Amino acid sequence: MKADRKTAIDRDEVVSQMEPLLIGENSRQRAALTDLAVELAQKSAGFRRSLPESLLASLADLVRSMNCYYSNLIEGHDTHPIDIERALKDDYSADPKKRDLQLEAKAHITVQQWIDKGNLKGRALTVHSIREVHRHFCELMPDELLWIEDPITKKRLKVIPGELRAQDVEVGNHVAVSPGAVPRFLQRFEDVYSKTGKAETILAAAAAHHRLLWIHPFPDGNGRVARLLSHATLLEVLDTGAVWSIARGLARNVRAYKGHLAACDLTRRNDLDGRGHLSQENLAEFTKFFLTTCIDQVSFMESLVQPDRLRARILIWAEEEIRLNGLPPKSGSILEAVLYRGELPRADAAGIVGTGDRQARRVVSALLEQGVLISESTRAHLRLAFPATLASRWMPGLFPETQG
């Protein structure tokens, strides 16, 4: 990591300006929020247990694209999932602006995949990890998207991967702490949020999300870093399997999301509003919104992969493709077998198709070419995939219906 710019001004703000960092036991909303945290933990665990391991991996791949799409959309960058999928195959638009957004999306997915492999386990909310996520993300970004304009001087500034800001910033009505104070506030952030137990970590996820944005440690990229770290936190504490994401819920309720963030910037209103500098009531309201959004997203994903409904949608699609000569006959039988078993040995395909090895290989090849089956090698077992091009048919509501 490069050293921070030495020009950073420190106005000696005290870290207590960021209090409260946790919802206090005396909060009138504490009991209801604890119930929501328990409900989320139970619902997330139940959903994960309902999925076979092979489907878990394929669904996680799709959710990474979903998370990337919606997180970038919150920032005003609309890169359609089909274009994201093309970028993952190194198929880029000839339009430089669209290509840059594809590269940005690919960077987001690469970083989340790195997180999903457990690289932040036990340390998601540390100063080092905050800077590490920003560094990984920005190092993969196209150069043009690393330049921002100073709102006061109008000068173009280069965002340095992982480097804390050296300028004052104002977001809406919130004036963030002076750049020289950022390290102190981040250390306080780590001291509190990285040392809570599992139950408190679930309850504190929203507070940590806001307080990181309140500090605003980087010149740009704070929103995506905060959402990636929220994902990492919930991934570990809830063992989500990365098969659901809060980003979709935040993007679909973006006005409420940004409204809650702005409300959490406000100072304490009266003696009934906690004992910290900032409003505890507003932080509790955001926590309620955050946890409820998480529960809604688990329920949504659960409804999409309900076995009978998912099977029906996939087989109806396969039948239509067969009638249009897009797939060979018996393709649906292979897909149904993969759905039922989770993964299918290639040697079993002939018995399922019932027309010999040659026809079985033809069916499997067609399904692999369509991207609905994947396999680690030419001899490895077959697994179901969820291509973005078929999301509207197989997983309705996951992505927007039309390409932006």
C-alpha cells in the first residue's frame, strides 16, 4: 500500500463525533431489531441448507453478477447483466464508455469472488481490509474511471487504489471528517465492529455500513466498498453461501436507502435519542430497513429456486428450444436429471437419453454450448448454470427485462 499523501489536513475532530456505533441496550427499538436479526439468521440458514452444493456454486455465480449490477446501478452506472456476462468472457463493446463500464463490472465481480472464497474471513471490518478491497477493485478498473473532479477547484484528481483521501468532501448535506482525521476514525471503526459477537455483528451490520460511508475514507468508490464489506460480513456471520445479496434490495429501494443514510448523518435530536453525537433513533430505523431488506431478498431468492417452480420454468424453456431446433430432443431429460441430482456424471447421460452414447454427447454438447450446463473439464461432472441471457425466463424478476 502506498503511503497517504502528507498534505492531508487534520482538524483534530474527536472520534466520539461518530457515536453511537452500536444500537444501545436502552434503545426502544432494540428488542424488535434483535427479533429481525434472529429471523434473518434462521431464514438465511434454512435457504442455504435447502440447496445442493452443486446448485449452490452455480447460483453464487449468478448472484455475483446480480450484486455487481445493482451495486453499480446505485452509483448511476447501468451495465446490463448480459453485457456483464460478455465481459466475463472478454467480449467487450466497441464503444469505449460501454467497455469501461464492462471492465468496472468485471472488477466488481472479481473482487466479490475473492471475498466469497473466504479471503476476508475474520477481518472484514478492519482498516487493512477496507483499504485492501478498495485497492483490489480500483487496480482492475479502467484508467478513465479512476479520475474524479474536485467540486471546489474543478481539477481532475486521480484515485489511487487503496489510498485514503487527502481532500475534504461533502456528500449531500454531510461534511465528512477532515482527511487527516480519517485514520483515527477508521481505527475506532475497527476497534468496535471487528470485535463484536455473531449476534451483535448481524445487528450492527447496518450501523457499520453507514459509519464507513460517514467517514468517507476514499475520494471515490466508498459506496461499492461499503456494500462489498456488508456482503463479506453477512457471508461470514450468516454463512450465506453467497446465494443472496442485499444490493438488489437497496437498489430497488434506492430512495429509501439514500434517505436513511442521510438521516443517519443527523445529530441527536433530544434526550430520548440516545447519548451519542449522532441520532440513535435514525440509526435504529436504518437498521430496521437494512435487516428487513435482507430478509426480503432471502425470501425472493428462495421463491425463485423453489424446486418444482424452477424445474417447470427450465423444462418449458427446453421444450420450446427443442421445437425451434435450438436444442436436440431429450435435452430436457438431461436438465431434469441435473436438477434432481445436483450434478450428473457424463457416463450417465446415455442412459438418460436412451439413444446411445453418440446422441448423448450431442445433447450434452448443445447444452454446454448454450451455457446452461458447465463442467470443470471434458470428463468432470455436469452442473447447472444460470446464464444472464436466460435470467428473465429461469429467474424472473432477478434482473431488468430489457437491455439498458
